[in-house]
Amino acid sequence: MDFSYAASISASGMDVERARLDASAINLANVHTTRTADGGPFKPLRVISGFGTVTPFSGTFANAARTIPGVRLVNIQQSNVAPRVAYEPGHPDANQHGFVAYPGVDSTVEMVNLMTAVRSYEANLIAMNAAKAMATKALEIGGNS
């Protein structure tokens, strides 16, 4: 296995984890958004990923026709979580009964998603650095013979 193969697999994982991190950050930033352009409360975002094929890094040594297994970002979509309802009759977005619909964002779940995305990103980075170190060592061994 060459370096670009291992690096592309790790890079595909890092791309998906970055998207998960961005989605969780957006969800946390909008935890109190009761009115969007659509008129209702903010709908939390979810990242849909899956296993598939990815194209290796484009560059001098990459073969553009070759694809390798990896993780791919399928979609980022709004989830259909029921809004959290709170009784606040003085709120400008309260209905006729005094209830306000807040986004169905669970800050604890989002913080756990943030932590797991960061740890997964770090694991992919470590794997990429290990592959780079092995490739460098192989070049050193090959150069000394």
C-alpha cells in the first residue's frame, strides 16, 4: 500500500469529522433560535455519512482514475426532531397560549458529538502521520542499500 492510499483514507475520515464538528457547532449556536426565515424554530442539522469510494489526493503522483475505499459525506440535512416547548407568555414568538417553540437541540448530545468528532479527527491525523513516518522510513531504508 502506498502513502497516498493511506493518506486518502484518513483524509476522507477527517472531512466527515469536520462536517460533524461544523454541524454540532451550528446546532449549539442556534439552540435559542425561535424564528428562522421559514417561520418556525431552527431545525438541528445531522451529518449523513457512509462507506464508499474516494478519489486519492490530486497531485503529481496521484492516479485520478483510481478510487479507494473510505468514508464519504453523503448529506447534511435538517432533522425532524420535535421542538422543545416552554411557557413564556411575554416572549415575542409565544403562541396564543403563551408557549414558545424552541429548537429540539439537546446541548449535552451536541457536546458529546463535538468531543467524539474531535477525537475521531485526531485518530485519523495520527494514522496519517504514522503512514507518512512509515513511508519516510521505507525511503531511508531503500536509499541506504
